[in-house]
Amino acid sequence: MRSVAVLALSCFTVLNAAAPPKPLSIQNAALSQYEDGPGVPPSSFFVAGETVWVSFQVSGYRSTAEDDPAIKLSWRIEAADAAGVPVVEPLAGNIAAVLAREDKNWMPKARGTILIPPFAGSGKYHLKLYVKDEIANAEVHRDVEFAVHGREVLPAASLVLRDIGFYRGEEDKAALNPASYRPGDTVWIRFEIDGFKLGEQNRLEVGYGVTVARPNGDVLFQQPEAAVERDQTFYPRRYLPAGLRLDLTRDLLPGQYTVTIKADDKVGAQSTESAQTFTVER
């Protein structure tokens, strides 16, 4: 009988042993297109310039052993592009709360927003979610991937002007082909500047000017510094969209006119120019 009694006591002890605590965990990570919106499916994508709303919950945290148990969590979100370059500065926050009896299964929620740079490229972007339980001194992280559609830009070893086009209206999508105008018209020119160098903290300084020559080669108009772009961004700029406006006088003679655009990269100490033509007809 003694051995039976010992066996029964051993079984009672095992059945009433406390369950092991659950580990700290990040749950229900979701990406949305607006605050508290539905999570986007894995097959969807965001576009450059769009804001990504990030949220996730935390389970397995510890509380203080007091009459009014409290929790103390810290979290961080890091975002990087397909090449691993950080997109924005890391987001961080804290969650501190006193728990009521009915809160024993509560999962606190962290929220943040990631603005995808307007000049970002396409690819699989990466989020790293971090949580630290300050009371238990435990940490956990989770990786989340999402797709971005952005502007594709060919790499350039040096300063270059690309996609120079003549347009009839400022908002026109398609360039004129051929580029033909009448006296009194407005000539809109759009182009892209690539291959400039970046200084400390992604600082850039790029200027451009324009010279317009008559059919006989004489200078009709000249502005050596039509515009200067100075910028400093967290995420490195890959290209600069640029434009010019030329107002043709009503007495302008017919013929082929040459527009020469010259760009200067102040940081990289380099320059380039390109000449294009348009026709004035009666």
C-alpha cells in the first residue's frame, strides 16, 4: 500500500505543476494602405511614394509580481529596400500598462508608418520588427517582406541627361514627334539627370542651364543657371526630374532651333550637356 500511495501523490504533483511560460512572440503582423485598414494580401504591392501602415501584436510578455501587475515593452521597426539600403529612419516606441484581471490574455499592439520614397525602385522590401520585454529582459524579432513598384533607372557611371522630350503642354504624357511649334507657342521640355554623386548624408547639388540657337547658329536665348536642385535625404536619390519652359515670340522666323542643356554636379565636380532640336513652322 505504501508504494501505491507514493505513486498517487506523484501523479497529483505532475497534474498540478504550472505550465511553462510561453515565449515572447510577435503575432498578427499586418501591412495596410491606411490606418487600421485590412492587411494587404501577399500578392499585392505598394508603389513608390505610398505610405505603408504597419501593425503587430505581442504575446508571451511578463508582468511584475504585484497586486497591480504591469508590463513594459519596447519595439522598433526597420525598413530596407531590395538591396538592403535603409528606407527611413527606424521607428521606435514603448508600451507600458497596468493589467486588470481580465487582461491576462491581452496582446498589446504596436503601430507605425513607413513612407516609401517617391524615387524608390522596384523589388522586395524588408521590414524587421523587434520587441523587447523590459521586465523579463527578453527580445524577439520577425522579418516581413513586401513588394514595391517604383521607377526603374539604369545605372550611370557619370553625369548624364536622359529622356529629353519636347511637349506642347506642361502635363502632356507623350513627347512630340516631330517636335514642331508655331511662333507664339510655349515649348515645354522635360528630361532626367542621372549619375550625380552624393556627399555626406546623401547631400546633392545639381544645376542646369540652357542655350537656344537660331537656325544660323546665333544665340537666341541663354540662361547658364536656369535651376539648381539642392537636397539632403535619408534615402539616397537615384535621379532628378527636371524641366524647362520656352515662350516663343510671335515674330520668330521659321526654321530649326537647337536647345543645348548643360548640367553641373557640384558635389561630384562633373558636368555634361546635350543638344536637341525643334522646328518652328508658319
